[in-house]
Amino acid sequence: MRLRRALLSVHDKTGVVELARELAGYGVEVLSTGGTAKLLRESGIPVRDVAEVTGFPEMLDGRVKTLHPRVHGGILARRDLPEHLAALDRHGIPAIDLVVVTLYPFEATVARSGVTLREAIEQIDVGGPAMIRAAAKNHASVGVVIDPAQYRPLLDELRASGGTLGEATLARLAQEAFRRTAQYDAAIAAYLRSPGAGATPARAPDELPHPLRLEAERVLPLRYGENPHQTAAFYRLVGAPPVGLAAMKQLHGPEPGYNNLLDFSAALALLLEFDEPAAVVIKHTNPCGAAVGETVGGALAKAKASDPVSIYGGIVGVNRTLDMAVVAALAGIFVEILFAPGYAHEALAELRRTKKKCRVFEVPCDRAGLPARLDEYRSVLGGLLAQSADLADLDQARLQTVSKRAPTDEEMRALRFAWRVAKHVKSNAIVLATRDQVVGVGAGQMNRVDAARLAVGRAREAGLSPEGSVCASDAFFPFRDGLDVVARAGATAVIHPGGSLRDAEVITAADEHGIAVVVTGMRHFRH
């Protein structure tokens, strides 16, 4: 298809002057609107105003510019139907062979802090999507470009072909065009459903959407999937708040893989549990170290001591500016990913010098930045599972001491810490901890007594005594055997959800051992 006439109407002016100049060089008549026409004219490029074509001025503060039969007729007319071409001639409508549109920046607008509903509404493009869809529908005869990144390949093809576009290119451009308009509409719909829009929620706060429509953009190709023979990429949900990995920025190191980002997500989720300076270590999505301290350097030293073997090849995160104390604590240790909300200049320079294979990320680590509700999605064979994210903390009003002995203040502080960590351990989960450090973790076992044995064994292997620790269990003890294991190892208090048919048996065991038991009324399974 040979280009004779192109309509350029772009909000993002990147590269548009160069595009128009080369099109004009092929003898293409350039039509344009508003600010785009003004820029092209000032750049010495011949341009015809769309208002001249339509015989109607732009109106309503620019809301109506291209919504006219002389524009859409020129785009939608089929070149293979004589009656369509006759209609163009009869009404004096010029055929338009290429449409170049970049939409108003709605997504960027609503991502800004404090944006108002009025501001957001004014950034909803109407004429742009209409032209894009019209051109994409008629892609057998019309090219459509929606991104400055497409300009150079388009011009390269025109140069190689002497000013024509092939059928495969037209079809590919149409696919990208419909993808963009779908993405744009999804972002608008998501915003209008959000509290920021001030609208009445379309569903109850605890209700999942029906039907569920997700739009995601690929933002990062990954080296491979869980295994080298699998392909993978990281996608960001369109319209979702830019939290978690959607807000990450890589500062150093090789590109991440699928497993890296799974572990990164697990580590960040755990780190967000803590307000005080904290450090976490994740291996295969399970915590193998976690601690709080006066500084993140001190916290990391304790987190490393929780499991000095498993930290190798793990994911490490701290929730304060990463300084030289953290770098020193990691000396000689290979970690796949290191992340923090910020970096001291000298610490980042040292990491870049000494840890060539470590992926260093900057990411917000403040729980206050999370929305009140997040939904999670997981693919299963033949479908998709959805749930609200587990953002719940301990409800002090629901805590009950069910043993004869109540926990001391020191034990209660340790129980709260252990409970936060257990929430992020794969079930069945047992965590032994002090008030500021993980001592041992039993993760992903098929029964709870084995998880308890594993937690005790790992503590001893790391040179940390379970004596005087406390225990958190992500779900109730179905029998007394799991509690017996941690009590005999020296744990002095236990926190678990309760609710077992054998709760009385478990409480009796606790009283026999003289340990305190607190039930939460809430469980934290993680599969």
C-alpha cells in the first residue's frame, strides 16, 4: 500500500518532526491538528490543518477536532469498493492512508499523587482512540502508528520499499493499535473503580470482580523461566497501583530471572511487615533469616546468623538506606538480589565494584505505601485463582491466652515478631524466634510435627539454641506432638490460630511443659 496522505495528531511529540519530514520527502501530504500542526509548521514542514479539511474549527477547548465524517470517512473507506471511493469523491473527502496518534497521558496523570477527578477526566482521549480504531479496522488499506518507538521501523520499511507498506506490517500495526486502545480503556475503567475517583464502589470491599478482565504490559523480558528451557517475562498490571515489583528500579547487575523475581517478591512482602529497621533473607520463597535491630546493618548481621548456609544464593533486603555496614555484613557472600529503599553513595559504589553478579534494586519498602486492598492472581491448569492479598496483622482484641501461664512482655514481643515471619513461610510452617531474630524455620512440610522438628534442627545446625525462644505456627496444632517437640527443645511460649478439635489436648500439653500459649483466631496458610 503506497502512502499518499497521513494524519498526525500526537500528544507525545517525540520524533514527530523527523517522521513528518521523511514522510513529506516521499511526497506524502501531511494533515495535522492543534499543537502538532503548529510544531510541524514551525519546523518548516508543509502541513494542512484538519480544520481546513473538515471545514469546521476545533471547538470545546480542543475536545472536538477530528470527530468528523471528512476525517473518519477518509480513514474508513475501503479502497477495494468502488462505491466507497465514489462516496469520497462525491463529498470531497480525501483518503487517509496513515494515522499517527499518541493518546493523552491518562495513565501517567492518574499515577501522580494528589491528582483530582477533574484532572483525570480531562486526560481521557476521545478522538484519538476513535481514529486509532478506525484505522486498525481498515488496516487492509490504512496504516496506524501509536508509539514513537514505531516510527523508525516504519520509515525503514518505506525507504526499503520506495514508499509502500506491506500487508504483514499493516496487520501487525493494527494488532498493536487494538492492544493499546484496550489497555487505555482498561486503565480508565480501573481508575473510575478506584477510591481516588471518588465514585461509589461497583462491588463490596470484600468482593472479587465478576467478570475479571486483566490487562498487563510486558515491562521486563527475563533470562528464562523456572528452568533454562522455559521463556519468561515480568508484566505489570495496567491500572494497578505502582507498588511492589512494579516500582522496582535496577541499579546494578545482570538481568533477573523468573525465580529471582519470585524470591524478590517474597522477600519484599516479608520486609513490609516491619516498621523498625529490619533485614530479611529469602531462599526459594521461604524466609531463612529475618531480624530487626537499631540499624539495618545490625539487623542483617542477626538475619545472616539465622541460617549462615542458606544465605548463599539468596535474596537479601533491608528497609532503610543500605550503608557500608550492610556491605560489610555481606562480604564474601554471594546473593542473587540485594534490595533497599535507597543506598549510601559509597555503599552502592562498593557493591558495583565487588559484587559483579549481584542484582541490586531500589524499591519502596514502606507498608504505608500499600493500598488498603490488593488482589492476587495465580494461574492453575485451565484457569485462574484470585484472592485478596493477606495484609492482615494481629488483631489485639482477638488474642487469647489459653494456657495457665500468660506470656511475659518479652515473650509477647517475640511472639509478635515470630508471627509476622510465619505468615510468609510456606505451610506447614513453624518459626522459632527471639524478640528480634529468627532462630529456626520449618517450612513446607506435609505435617506440622515434621515442621517443628525441622525448625529445631535448623536452629541447632546454625549454632542458635532453641532454648528460650518462642514458636509461631501458621495454623493450629492438630495434635500435641508438634507442641511437644518445640517445648522439649526449650521454647517458652507459642502463638497459633487455635480451632483444632484437639485444642484442649494441646493446651494440656502446654500446661504440662509450663509454657504460655496465645491463640490468634486467624491463620496464615501460604501455599
